[in-house]
Amino acid sequence: MKKGLEVKEYDLLVRVVQEVAGTAQSLFAADSKWEGRDTGYFCLADAKHGRALYAPTPIGTPGKMSPESVAKRIFVVQEKPGRAARHPEHVSSWESRNENALPWGEWGGSALISGFRPSLTGYPELGDEAIILVAMIIWSDRDPSVIAEAEEIAWRSSNPYFTMLLLEFMGGETQLIGWAGAHNIAPGPSSF
């Protein structure tokens, strides 16, 4: 877990999220749920209250979005960690999702991991989750406890993207045995 959070650490995390999101777009390009999903907003919130530590940050190509779409995504990316924090028994916003909530629904895409509540919106819902989980693993220098947290979160939501995306960044260095093998993962070389 990172103690404190300086701007340079946040900037590194944003670059990691950008890289993971770009890889996810390429990796899942044939999946119809990813069609036209090339822009999102990222938010890093505190674990206890789910409050943004920095202003929501655009990921991808935000210049293509209308002002209304930008406003919606900024609202949703901050709503997710706040809602998840109000449910201490939950490790992700997936566990309290409500498609019918006003004004734009309540979705997955935020998780309690590595002492923070990162959130992403703009990609397919479980894609948002997979991207932040893999980004937090990389940002933590592949800390085995963060990998274990990520695998638990992905298991709870039955995330179809997480393992494939993780393997893109950890390659042959992994020793995954289903979802429970997280503690046996050897740190691999980082591209960051």
C-alpha cells in the first residue's frame, strides 16, 4: 500500500491507467461491448469515505465527448466510490449496482484495493473494473496482497476481462491457479 499520495505518484497511476485502458481496448476489440468505448474518466478516492483525492481525470480521447457526456461521466466516476464506501461489507461498487437509480444508474467500476478506491467509467462496466484492478496491481509493483485483493474483487463480480488483461501485463511470470492463486504470483518486470 502506498503511504500518502504525492502528485507525482498520482500522475504515474494515471499513466498506468491510460496504458492498461489502451491495452484493454486492443485486447477486447472484437467484443461488441467495447465498440465505440475509447474514452473514460478516472478518479482515485480515499478508502474510508470514497471522496476524490484529485479531480476526475480523462482517459483515452475525451475531446470526442459532448459536454453533457463529460458531466455525466464526472458525476458517475465520483458516485461509484462514494456509494461503495457506504457499504463496508462490499469490496466493489459492482456489489451495490442499480441500473434504475437516478439520474444515470449506479454501476460497477470502483473497488477497495491497495488502501484506495479507484474508479473508472466510460468502458464496459466490468471493463472499467478490470482496468482499475490491473492498473492498481502494476502501480503497487505487483504486490502479492494487491493481486489477492484484485482477484477477490474480480471473482465476486465474475469479471470476464480481468484474467486476460492481467496476463497481458504479467505474461509468463504468473502462477495463477484460478482466482485463489494470487499469493503465488512472482513479481514480473514492469514496463513503467
